[in-house]
Amino acid sequence: MSDHDASAPVTTKFFSTGMKVITAVMVTGLGVGLYRMLFGLEATTNLDNQYALGLWIGVDVATGVALAAGGFTTGALVYIFNRHHFHAIIRPALLTAMLGYTFVGIGLMFDLGRWYNIWHPALPMMWQGNSVLFEVGMCVMIYLNVLYLEFIPIVCERFIGRVNLPGILARLNDPIDIALRFADYTLEKIMFLFIIAGVVLSCLHQSSLGTLMVIAPYKLHPLYWSLLSPLFFLTSAIAVGFPMVIFESMISSRAFKHDLKMHILTPLARYIPWLLGVYIALKIGDMLYRGSYVYLFEGSAASIMFWIEFGGCTLVPFFMFMSPEIRSSARGLFLAATLYIIGICLNRCTVFFIAFKPVYAEQAYVPSLAECALTIGLIATIFFISRLFVTVFPVLPAEDHETEHL
């Protein structure tokens, strides 16, 4: 725990004005989710036999998995490549990844027709080794357990020596404390195994999500269909890991009125052009090789989205991150990170339902109001639980809560 001795729970008021609004949005969205569970997909979505993948897959699952990549990218940076200067961002990134993957599973459950069967892939007799979705499901389930195990030392740090159950339960104080100390000691010795497992599992399912559309070359627009889609999904997710960490750090600094650690975020941003450059080079090289660049000016929805998400929200932040002046500026860094995060969201949505045109579709897919409400509600729930966790557990650096906001 020596690496994080300075971490502590935040002490700011939980139900601020912003949190009250987030809570209202969360309750509304979860209410829509309950309605969907009771009355089915037809009553709440605009999905049909031609458009089986919509907003919930594009945003809640595919985008959620990509934006949670900060957990394994920062883990690899600190524990595998030994860049200990970035230890302060490990716990927030871990929390984001843990909550992100948890709600990916919840979002997927809402999208399943028989949502009560979501646990079936855990049973060997239900396994289907020929399915890409099976591989994604298994990797996500295992990685989610890895994330929970990685979070246990934070729980131990919070409660070791502080277990104080009341009344008749007081006799459990010592056994629980011993169990916490044992778990903390044991996990400290083998944590490197979970870090490595997390990196490997993340690479597997990040790329496999891109494999889903490889089998639909006649349904997906040529600008977005490619045999290299798995590599595109993997490299773009790796590239968004650090921008997501930067974005979250800046949001939390404003929410909790603590000092913005530019001495950590600026050096972190130096890695982004290299990671993002790999994705850009692969994407452009694939377009030139396949000749799909001829569709750039056709004026279709897919081509317009390509200009927005790749041109405006990928190439632009790439050049922004290359600038030392922008990397040293809080506003410039926040803008660059936000742009690429938006680009990832637009890319995943475009792949799964904007650039996807079934041969026999009678009309284009437009998400229903209920689909939008549930997605926004799930995002609000992540914010709510995230704030709850940093209030209870030592996730953020302690000194952050004792300094004035810049």
C-alpha cells in the first residue's frame, strides 16, 4: 500500500446541486429500464429483425468497453513499464474501469431479449466456441472479476484497523480485520498476475468487438468495413485510455475543488500521439489499400460521420496532443481529450447502426426516446456510484482535498 499512502476518501458534500440533478436523471433512466424488463424490447426500442444492434450496443456496450480502457493502459504503464511517476492516476482509472465494465454487463442485459439468461455463458454446457460474442462475453466476465480483485486492496486499506461493528456483531471485528489483513498481504504478492491478466483479456475482447461486423461486408459501408476492424477497435481503445484518464482527472478536480495535477497529466499526454498515430496510420493505410477513399465525398450519412469522427475528432486531437503548448495547458489538454473521446463514441455508434444498412431494411434505425433515456440514466448511475466510491474509499490523492482549485 506504500504507493498510495496519500490516498483518502473525499470529504465534500455528497448531494450537491449537480448530484441532485444526476440522481433525478438516474432514477428516471432506471425506471425506463424496469419498464423494458417488464414489457420487452418491442415496447421500448426501435430495434427490429433488420436492426438488431442499436444504441444500447453502440453506446452502452461497445463505447463503454472502449472508454474503460484506461484501467488496463495505466496498469500496463505503471506496473509493466515501471513508470511509477503515474501512480496517482492508477486508482481513479481502476475505479472507472471497474464501474465501466460492470455497467457494460448491465447495458447488455437490457439489450438481450431474454435478459434473465445473461448468466448462461458461465455454464460449460452453454459454451459456443465458434461465436465471437462468446469470446467477448467470457473475456469481459473474467476481466470484471480481475478488476474487483484489483480493487480489494483499496477496500482493505479503508477498513483495516477500523472495523467497528456494533452490538452483538462486535465479536466479528477481530476476525474481519484479520481476514482483511490476510487478503491485503496475499494480493500484494500476486497482484502482478492480475495486472498481466487484465492487459491480455482487455486486448482480446477489445479487438473481438471489431470482429462482429467482419461477417457483414454487404451491410456495412465500405468506409467502415474492413478485415482489419479488430485491429482498429484495439488500437483506438488503447489510444483513448490516457485521454479518458485526463478527462476524468480534470472533471474530478472541478467537482471536488482540488488541485489539478498537470505535472502528471502533461507527461501522460506525451504518449498519446504515439498510440493514436498507430491507429491513424492503420486506418489510412487500409483505406488506400482497399480503395475505400473513393467514398469520402459521396455525401452519405456514413461518409459525413467519417469526416466528423475521424477527421474532426481523431486527426485534430492527434495534432493537438503533438503540441507541447497544448499539453501544458489545462484547457487545451481537456479539449483534445474530450474531442477524441467524442470521436470514439461516434465511431462505435457509426459502426453498429449508422453505417450499417441491411439489404431488406424498410426504414432507417433511429433510437427511441426510451433507448436514449435508459442510456443517459446508466451514465448518470455511473457518475452517482463513482462519487459514492470516492466518498467511502481512498481512491483520490489525499492532498487533492486540501488545496484550492486552480
